[in-house]
Amino acid sequence: MRQKGPEGLTRQGNYAGAISRLVAIACDVGIAWGALLLILGGINVAVSLIIGHSIHWMQYRWVGIIIVVLWYPLYFAYQWSLSGKTLGMALFGLRVVTVDGAAITGRQAVLRTLTLPFAIALFGLGLFGIVLRTDHRGWADRVAKTCVVYDWDARAARMRWLASRHDAAVADLPAPKG
């Protein structure tokens, strides 16, 4: 993976730490839950418009459990296979890549998604690698041959900020006479 630049500002390509990964997945759980509620609400509205009765989801708990069990893996696997990151990961500048740094395949995304619940369910043992290993890879990462890296460049963001500040200062200067 890429090392820090001379100013120490770039994080792009470095292994992502446990805290940023935890916060990103917490955001993803919230986003996925909100999206699921919107979808189920839309289904309820459509059904009530068509047949005149709304769906009482609490009467069909087993359907809700099946929907949730199918929705979360779909949410993660689809986004990982599409761009290597979920919405939560994009917010925190994270990306899933292969151990070589290439884009992951759909197969790797599905494999990572299916392994992740087992890593969590076994008393979180599969997540210790994220904290203890230098490459921050848990069970799901090792099984799918992936890793999570930072996908933003702090130096580039700083330069863009300076450039926009410079452009604003230049715009305020009087026009040259001549």
C-alpha cells in the first residue's frame, strides 16, 4: 500500500483503521435501515392505493425477518461490487480493494458479505484482526482476499482549498491598467 507523502498529509492507499471502519459501518446500518423503511413504506402506499387496505407489517414478523436478512447482504454486496465502497464508506473516505490494490470483483464482494456475519457472530473474534494486525484485515477480508484502505488524499483537499482561496483573493484585485 502507499506510504505517507513528505508532508505526511496523504492517507490514500493506507490501511483503514478500526474506528473509521466502525463508524462507516454504523452509518451504513442506519442508511440501510432507513432505505428499507422507505421501500416498505412505498410498498404499503402502493398496496393501499391498489386494494384499499394497508399492510400491517407487525402481523407478518416472519416476512419482516426474511426481508431484513435478505436486504442487508444485498445492500453491502451490491455497493461493494459496484464501486468498492458503500455510502457510509464513501462518507469516511474508505474503499474495499483486493490485497494487490485493484478493484474487487462481484464474487469477492459477495464472499466478503457472507463471511462478515460469521466474523461478528462468533463473539466478534473475526474482527480482532482489524485491531491487531498491521494490515487491519478481519476474517471477511482474509477470506475474500480484500482489504479496506483510505480513498481520499488530504494533501489534494488542502491544495484545492488553498486554490479556491487564492482564486477568491485574485478576483478581488483591481483590474490591471494598460
